[in-house]
Amino acid sequence: MLRQLIALSACLYLASGDCDPTKCQLPSCHCMSTTSPVSSPPQLVFLTFDDAITSSNYNNYTYILGNRVNPNNCSISMTFYVTHKSNDYSYTHDLFYKGNEIAVKSVSDKTPSDLWANMTTPEAVDEIGGVRDMVSTYANIPKSSIKGWRAPYLQTSGDWSMAALKSVGLSYEHTYTTMTYTNPSLFPYTLDNGFTQDCQSNVCPMQSFAGLWNVPMVALTDSVGTKCAMADACRRPTNETDMFNFLKSNFDIVHNSASKAPFGVYLRSALFQGWPYTLTGYKMFLDYIQTFSDVYIVSVSKGIDWMKNPMPLSQVAGSTVFACPKTTPSTCNPRKCYYNDQDGNDVVMSSCVVCPNNYPWVGNPQGN
């Protein structure tokens, strides 16, 4: 408890500090700001989903993607923060080679959330670096393409978590919610000058982490005034029109602002599975925002690429920042791997490569 209070005090202190934009300059450093780094920017939209990619949610994801393209005629892209437990690596491979970003959460996704608040750097390295290794190996995708992290239950251990991200070579985190900077909204910024937004979790970083990008989760507001970082944590819509209006009203605030900070819809797919009309409303929302010629639906890592080299809307279509992906697909020979997990339960892991001898887990990502 004392450590949490100290961390909170430090976050509040850093929020009042100064970041000198003459010293903190792109592409490697950026101060926290609600102002666009360029005039007339594109309206970036981040669509992310948490947790395992499975046979039950894969069809929803491909349905959402459809044949949607951005104004430059390149396919839209989403970001998936995956956990190892229950993840289907053949579907993960497929979504990656459809042009989406695969990022990570953890190996175990264990509860309660306090375990993540008190996790040491070595423990976090095992969880975060471990799932990154697993995704790269069993989904057969380049490890270098896995750049970002979201904490399970949106709970980090502050400096310990950030040090783990640096240690395993990730370049951004996408966990910390802002309830204060919603209108105007925050742009992504680096932690060179520490964590400088409002601290909404029990533990926030106290130190600086040069070059590590923080992508604030700007809270949405539902029809009864409840704020939520994950859209499915707000009041649940009652029908597809309600879902559409919830997302539209929040988007319009950002899109009609002068700065046009990135707008994010962050979800867990269980919402669609439990209440299918929400998927219809979500699709209606995407149809709506794609009527605007300035909207680019891109992965979080592509959004950071734009932040590193920001350009106005007039230059985006002809640039490489949101260009159509030119990845050379690797092979995936789907197979089922049968194990007993760490608790003795029967588990099946879908892999693109030869099954490891033992069930991969925390501290043993290769299943040796």
C-alpha cells in the first residue's frame, strides 16, 4: 500500500513537471500534448481487441475487416493484444498476414489484478517476453513485428513493468487511461520525461524511460455519463442503434476538435459473442466513420510511425507510413498440440509449427 501511495504521488508530481520541446524532439522523443504535431492532420482511429484469438472470435474479426480500405486504398488494420492461454496461433498468423498488428499481454493472464501491480521486472519479463517469444514461434511471424503491450486488467507495476518492456525490446505500451484529457484528447508521447498524465491505476511509473512510447487510453463516455477505457466496461448498449450512437457520439467530439487526436475503440470480443447486436452496431459505426475522407483506421504501431514523422492529411496518401503492407508470408501448417497444463488440465494448443515437447508456459516459452 505504501508503494502504491508513493507511486501515485510521483505520478502527480511528474504531471506538473515540464517537458522542453526544444530538447524532446521527434522522432525519438515527444512531450505529452493535446495539440497535433502538424496542422490539418489525418484522423487516426485505433481498433484494438484484447486476449486470445480463438475459433469463436476469429470470424467476427474477419467480418469487421471485410474489404474495408483507407482513403489511400490500402486495407484497414487493427491491433490484437494476445495472451498465450487459449490462443490459436494459426488464426494469429492469418490475421497478421492480413495486415493487422499482433501485440501482446501476457502468458498466464492470471488473477487477481494485484499480482500485476506487484510484479517485479524479472517476473514481468517472463510474462511479457515469454508471450512475445511464443507468438513469434508458434504463429510463425517476425519477432521484430511485435512491438507493443497492454497490461492484463489494465494493471501495471509501474517502473518494474516499463523496465521489463525495455528489457524485452518492446517499443510502446498501451495501458494507462486518461479521464482528464478527453476533450481535447491526448496524443501518444514518450516517457523520456516520465509519466505526465493523470494516474488512474494503483501504480504508475515514477522514472523516465527514454524512447518508450505511451499511447494513452482516452476514456469514452456513455449515455449516462460513465467513463470507461475499455468500451465494453461502459453501460452495455441495448440494441445496435444504441451501440452505434455510443461510439459515434464519442468519435464526433474528437473528429470535430481542432487537434484530431487519435480516437480509440478498445474491446474484448466477448461483448460481440454475448450480445451479437453490438457487432452490428460496431459495423454501422465503421461504415459511418469511413464516409470521412480524413479517417485512417490503422494499427497502433502505424499510428506511432506517423507520430515519429507526422505529416498533414494532404501528404498521407502518397507516403509510405500507411502504405499497403508488402510482407512476404511465412508458412503455417496448422496442427493441434495436446498437453496437460501446469495445473494438470488437458489443453489443446493450435500451432503453425511442430509441437514442442511440453506445454509452453511462464519461464519456458519454448516448451522444453
